[in-house]
Amino acid sequence: MSQDIIFHQLFERETSSYTYLLGDPKTKEAIIIDPVVEMVDRDLKLIDELGLKLKYVLDTHVHADHVTGSGEIRKRRQGVQVCLSSTYQTPCPDVHLNDGQELEFGSIKVKAFSTPGHTEGCMSYLIGNKIFTGDALLNRGCGRTDFQGGSANKLFESVRGKLFELPEETVVYPAHDYKGLSKSSIEIEKKFNPRLNLDIQKEEFINIMDNLNLPDPKKIHEAVPANMLCGMPSKSEHMDTQFVHGVPTVSASEVSKKLGHLKVIDVRTKEEFNNELGHVPASLLATLGDELDVALEQVDKSEEVVFVCRSGMRSANATIMALEKGFSKVYNMEGGMIRWNELNLSVEKDMGGS
């Protein structure tokens, strides 16, 4: 690829996020990578100033620390297509990308690399001698691996087996920078990345990642469910839904009115299911974790599903988990069984619910 390319690296201060705008100077076709919803006005203004026609919006992954601007850009620019890894089983993107797939804007090619580890669906994008690595590889660091299907083992293999196999002069452009560096290179990261340099063995890397003990990103409960819908969650046509911290939420009274027409899944333990609070009649017990994971494999993704727990915290996490798996009609019951009992709604205390 010729070096004759329009290229702008843009920064969002609150979450230290980078957005990248690239264009073909001849055809004026362009792409934007990892836009942030609060910065869409800035990005579109620059696109217009440069006389570019946006063709694709690419997200490297479903971000947990900010809401993507992809859906808002598509809404405001006719013909723009949103691209995301096919690993995320969500109907929102126009293009579901697979490992090795190529896109074009003008005469310029984008090659998608599947680089899971930070999340299961992370993608990196190679354009000429530039690699846009999302959170898989940062300037002298890497993304965390403790949520959204993250895996230190997979991240090590993604970086060592794919990214570090690129030519050493390849310029690394990450999704974030926390060290005051705007870019790096494969050669530099091989030598100096404190977690992933070539002297680090896999077992040491896994131990490092398993002991970071980081707090959750501040916006995770807002960002993840919104980003599964390209940053633009919308209310259900069937349920009276609100978004609480970004999680689609329904009231206990709404659930009571719709019993028999939706699936209720209780994500507490077996003991809690039958304690003094009881459970929603005909609800299915599937404890948050592996048991719920298995149960969701048996649920039709077109079905309306409400998650319930004691107070609404675990069921909010279950709702996010279901959204990540491609469910679109899933909701958290606000206030859980505490609120259900406060309203004197009918409860069961036997194990007959299904």
C-alpha cells in the first residue's frame, strides 16, 4: 500500500481512548475505528472538513469502558456499515467479521485478525504497515482478561502467534494509551512490553494477569449492553423497559402481568430459590455462572427472558451475559425477589418451577 493515505489519530480524555480515521485520498472513501459516542460530532465534522465519504465503522471489540459511536454514526450517515467480530452473536452489525476477512475503502485494504484474550471477540485490523490492536496489545501493556470471556492464555497466543509474527517495523496503534505514548511498533513491544516481551513465558504472563485485581470499569454496566447494540439500546416493543446503568430493566409488576408469556430465570442458588422470599411461579432455576451458561444454550434467542435474583444485582450481570451471547429480548427484574415480596405478588417455595 502506498504511504499516500489520509490518517488521523483522535483522542478522548475521560477513558484515554483512541479513534482512528483513515481515507483514500483519490476516492475519498474512508473508515473510522473505535469511535466514542460523546465524540461523534467531532469525528463527523472532521470527516466533512476533509471531504470524505465514510464507508465502514469498525469496532475492535465490545468495549467495557465507553459506549461506541458506531450506531450513532450509522444513523447520521446514510450507507455506512458497522463492522464487528462474528464472535458476538448480535444482529446489530452490518458486517460480521471473521479471521482473515478483508474489506476495502477505495484502493486500500483492511485485513481483520481475530485476537481474543482481552475479550472473546477482539479483532485487530491491519492496514498497510499499521496494525490497530484494540486492547489486545497496548503501548507497553495489554488489556485485562478477567471479564467478557477474557483469557490470559488466549491473549498470549494472540499476541505471540499473530501480532508478533507481523514485520517488526509494523506500527502499533492501540485503542487506549495510559502512558503518554501515541503509538509503538511490533519491534519495540517484542523488546520492552513488560508483560509480553519475548523473555516472558506463558505461565509468567498468566500469573501476572490473574493477579492484577483491578476494579471493574466505571461504565461496564452501561457500556457492554449498549455496545452489543452498536451503542444504541432501544426499548422493547413488548415490555415496558427502562435502562438502568445501561441494563434493560423491567419492574416486578410488569413481570407479574406478563407471566405465562415470557421465560423467567432465577439466577440465585438452590437454597435461596426456596428460602423465605421464595421464587416467581414457574421460574427456572439456573445459578449465575456455568449453570446459567448451559441453560441459555437451550433458550430460543427470540424469546423474551427476565432474570431474577434477590435484589437485582446478579440478575443484571446475567442480563449482560445474555446480551453478549446474542440475546436481544432479555431484561433484569428491578429489585429482585425483595421487591416482588414487597408488592405481595404470588410466590412458590418448592422445586417444581421449570
